[in-house]
Amino acid sequence: MKNGMKKLICVTAAVAMLGAGLVSCGGSSGGEAPAQTAAPAQEAEPAQAAAPADTAAATDAAGIADRLRNEITYVDSLNELSSSMITKIYGIAEDKYTSAKVYVGGVSTAEEIACFDAVDEAAAAEIKTACENRIAEQIKSVESYNPPELEKLQNPVLVVKGNQVLMCLSNDNDKAKSIIG
């Protein structure tokens, strides 16, 4: 159990450091290049900037994840994970989804967003199970060092809509549910 906790703390610290590096490397120029699904992590855009986006972008996994990040207030700053980090942390192989966007908070909160467009319904079921396992791992970790965060984990927003799996761990489940639809 102690080795598992140490591993979890190390992985969490690595994710936080990776996220901090991504945020510090993100451009802060005033350029208005269109968002690309495969682009590296970007600074959060104001919610009103996301409103004119076309309907398709707002309904795919990446679009929903961005709305969850931009329209809900989080205690922690959320950092986007690369596909290799998604595999490492969630155990979801890249061939199980056509697109995904995952944001994680630092070590101080359990805040997290994970949205996937699975390749089919069977893959969606596997991804949902991986999200449930991630929540269970977070519960074990958080209960020992930050018990107030347990509420987010005990009442997660985890929805499967066809081939989409959408998860949000925040202090505003009502807003998350309204964004997910």
C-alpha cells in the first residue's frame, strides 16, 4: 500500500510538472489561430470566445471538454494531458478512441475532465470502466491527504452518450450536466 501511494504521488507530481511546463510553453501572443484538435495544450480562452464555435466542435469530445474547462470555475488550474499520459494514467489505449481531451488539476484537488469519442460502443464501455477505476484510485489517494475533495469523487459526473464518454469532477455538477447535455 505504501508503494502504491508513493507511485500515485510520483505520477501526480509528474503530471503537475508536465502541466506546468505545458502552460508555461503555451503561447500568450494575441494571435487568433483556430483551435486544432491535435494542437498542444493551449491557454484557456474566455467563455465568450468559445460561444461562436460551430455546433460540431461543441458536441465532439474535445469541444465538450473545452466548454467544461472554460465555463466552470475550478479551484485548481487544469492542464491538458497528452495521449501518452492518458494511456499512462487512465490505461486507455489510443486505438480505443478517435479523439479525446483530458484535463487534470494539480496535487491539491481532485478536479478533472476526461472526454472521449470512442471508436465504438464496446470501446466506450471500456473507457467508462477506466474512468470509474480512475475515480476509485483518486478516492483512495484523496481520502488520506485531502478529505474535502472526496465529495467530487463520490458524486462524479460520468455520462455515456452513444460512443462518447464524458467525465467531469468539479464543484458544479449542475453546470457540468447542462454542458454535457
